[in-house]
Amino acid sequence: MEATVVKTGTEGKTWGGGQNPPLKASYGKLMMWFFILSDALTFSGFLAAYGFSRYKFIDSWPVADEVFNHFPFLHGVDAPMYYVALMTFILIFSSVTMVLAVDAGHQMKKSKVVFYMFLTLIGGIIFLGSQAWEWKNFIQGTYGAVETRSGNIIQFLDTDGKRVALSDIALESTQRAVHDRSSGIWYTTDETLSTYTIDDIKSGFAEKENLLVRIQKLDENGHPIVLSREESIAKLNDSGIRVVEGANLYRNEYGHPLFGNFFFFITGFHGFHVFTGVLINLIIFFNILLGTYERRGSYEMVEKVGLYWHFVDLVWVFVFTFFYLV
């Protein structure tokens, strides 16, 4: 099979970004657009898989407002989605500063390019730090829950409908030792032990009469069903087998395990893109300081990395919409 090449006015010369290129774009910009297109299809597949999974397990799918309700330095304050919205604003603002850096490059104004690229870097670093903080809170958890034999999660509320933490339920914490190599001939690593045992929770729940259980089943209005006091005691005693605190790839206190899997994978994959973008922007930033593009007479490299940065920002808008808002 013969390869088809695009040639310029010079006979026999394969186009390499010279005069009269296809779409009037340089080779580097065209390749960046090809990469962005392929990466957009990848993220589209991930988000589609998330949507199908959420639809299939809609009864046990967590509500984002109850999961992402933390804000730095405001311990115990219910601030649903506030910090995620702030992260989104910071990332979008960094896209604006990138536009200004590209525009300054077109005008060959080095000092302005340096300033706006610096702001773009700061925005990306803050976003990465914020995402790490969100992961920490997601992994540690807030209230805790109990897993049933069927793998469902039951959560605890008071009679006013407010969530109650396991620490407010258990009367005491049973001291336990993690299984290690010295405990026997055969050794396998145990899971991290929870703070409380299931018996601690059951005994504490029976003592405190203002507690109820919420199950992962929706009523006719689309709200999780809260059992009566008698039903709550029966559900906990008959079905509860394991205390769950926080989230990992196997189970989480918020609901279906797939929610945690998608959270770690999609936000982690996007975070990897942001981290890569920050590294590339950092390299470009130092090249600007060294006057590399000033000597070339063009800041096209800033424009090319700007395309990637805008794509990363746009992807987060979709992740934020489908994962956090819908």
C-alpha cells in the first residue's frame, strides 16, 4: 500500500509545517488537535460508562451534595459542593490567563507572557492541591456506615433527619490487633481495621433511641427510605456484618462501590492530565525566561500548550457537570 503525502510547492518535499499547509495550521498545532480529538473520545467513553453504571444502580448511588461537603479550615460545617465549585473556578480562570499569555505572545511582549504563564501555573498547582485534599477527605470519610450481607450500605440518621457519625453511636471502641506474620504459620495481609466493630455499633444503636437507619432504596419521590425505629433495629441486627469508614476501591460508606471506582479513576485520570500540563507549562515558562521564543521570533509553542490546557479545562467542566452536579 502506498502512503499518501501532502506536498508544498517544492516538488518532492513532504509538508513539514511550511507554506500553504492544510487548514492553514502548522504541523505542531495540527498534531496537537489530533491528540486532543483522541483524548476527548477517551474521556467520553469514561463518562458514558459512568452514566450507564449510575443508571443501573440508581438506588444505591450516592448524592454528591452529601459526599463533597467539606471546606478547608471549616471542620464540621456542611458546605455542599462549595470547594469543588471553587476548584472549578480556579481552573477556568487559569484558562483565561493562558488566553492572555497567547495574546501577549502574538504581540511579542515577553514580560506579559511571563506574567500570565506564571498565573496559569499557580492556578494549575492550586487545582492539583485541592484535588489531593478532596481525595483525602473522600478516603477518610465523614460519618461511616455499615455494610449488609447483600453488599448494600446502611447509614444512620437522627429523628430530625440529620446524618449521625459512628463515633456518636458506638458506646466504646473494642481493642483489636492486626494480623501479622508472627500470628501464625500462614500469613496474608489483613484489611485496615475499622475504628469500631459491628458489635460496638449494634450495642450503641440499641441504647440511643433517637437513631434511625437509612437504606439504599428509593421511595416514590426518589428519596432514600428511612426505616422506623423497630425496622432499623431489625435491619441492623439481621443484616449488618461490617463497619465501613471512608472509601477505597472495594467498598465505601457513601453507597455503591462503583462510585468510588469511578471517582478515583476519572478524577485521577484528569488530575494526571493537569499534572502533565503543569509540567509542560513549567518547561515553556523557563524557555520564555531564557528568551528561546524571542530568538525564534514566534511564541507558537505557548499557543500549542495553550490548546492542551484549554482542553484539560473543558474536560473538567464535563466531569464537574456529570459527576458532581447531575
